[in-house]
Amino acid sequence: MSKIDEYIAKRSAKNATFANLVEQENINLEVAVKVRDLRERLTMSQREFATLVGKPQSTIARIENGSMNASTKMLAEIAQPTNQHLTINFSPTL
């Protein structure tokens, strides 16, 4: 475990608000990677992908850089025109 991981674990144990923020950022990062990977598999630019899914390019950029909390509705709106099945998983925290 790195020093930053240790710090996050210690601070999260002491501060529930901090722990929740860390969890949300982890979710945003996972969504960012998945959406970017999908777009790249389709060999599309952000602009082309945005047009396909009916969203502004700036929205796709915010999702891909992890600065947007993408709702399940938005993810479903991305999945449908790209012929993807959206799956939500719950897994134990580490």
C-alpha cells in the first residue's frame, strides 16, 4: 500500500464525508475509463461519439476526465445508441 493509500484509508476511517468523496471520485474515474474505452473501441472522436449518443461534446469530455457524476440515465442513453448493455455491479469494498 502506498503512502497516499494509507493516508486515504486513515482519513476515511476518521471522516465519513471524506470517505464518501473518495468513493464518488473512484466511481467517476471508473466511469471515465469505461466511456473512453467504449469510444476508442468504436474508433470515434469525442465529437463523433457525442453526436452518436446525442450529447454535447463537452459532456463527453467531462465524463471522460472524471469531473462529472454521470447518472445511470445518462449511461443508459450512451449504451442504447452504441448497442451496449449497461450493467451495474455492487462489489465489496477493499
